[in-house]
Amino acid sequence: MTGELEGCTVAVLATDGVEQVELERPRRALEEAGARVELVSVVPGPVQAMNGDIAPADTFTVDRRVTAADPADYDGLVVPGGTINPDRLRTVPEAVEFVRAFAASGRPIGAICHGPWILAEAGVVRGRVVTSYPSIRTDLRNAGAEVVDKEVVTDRAVTTSREPGDLDAFCERVVQEIARY
């Protein structure tokens, strides 16, 4: 994966509590494919990442606050998981609206693990086939999604995966979807 995303800009939406590997691996895959990646957050930064929702990991510099981010400036959006990250994001109206507007544009979105929680909050999963971490599948069904247990699923520009063990497939699909757009 090199060069297919040259000239593209991708937002990674995250806040304190993001699962480090779910932020780092997609960002690296996108950058290796030629994309410029911006960390968009509800906090000014830095963002405190976690390992397994328990152990503090590295911190990451925020490139732009969600209140100053325009979905039209991005060719793709990635929402990493961890339990804490999407749970916090879905309580911030500006983050929910950012996701909603992004989905309305038809541009590719990728969400892994608990990341689809904010997609549910934004009304993005209704009528779509998605996958996620097992503990939020009922929430996704209640939000109108058809939930399946697969490594990676793409339905109308929304790509979802279950957990860090799915990152290879998730990263590859997200790059493909953004390149296709």
C-alpha cells in the first residue's frame, strides 16, 4: 500500500482513552498509502491513549479540535475504539454532528471495536450491516443496524471491524475504500 492515497487527507477522531493500537495502526497504514492524517479531538490535546482500557500508554498531539474541523476538508474518517474513546465522543454534540455530516457526504468512514458507538449515536448505522466488539452489538441493533460477527464489513462507505485482532483487514479495507472514493 504505497501512493494510492497521495493527496488525500484523513481525520482520525479520538479523545482521551483511545486504544493506542487502534489509533496507531490505521494512521500508519494511511500514511504509508500516502495520506495526510490529522488527529481531530474534542480536547485541545494531548490525547492520552490506553492499552486495553486499563494501562496508560502514549500521548498524541491533537491537530485540530472537532469544533474547528470541517468534514468537507477530509477524504476519509477513522474512529478508533477502546471503550472510553467512543463513549466520551458520543456525549459531545459537536463530535456526533461531525460524524453525522461526514456520513451524509458519502465519504468513507472506518470504525473499529467500540468505535461504532458514535456511529449509532449519529444515526449512521440504521439500515446498515456492521460489526463491532461484542459488548456494543445490542446498542447497534437498537440503533437499527444489522450486526454480523465478521473480521471486517463495509456497507455503503462505512467499514467496521470487531477488535485489534482485525486491524490488518480493517486497515487494508479502509485504505481501499478511501482510494475508491
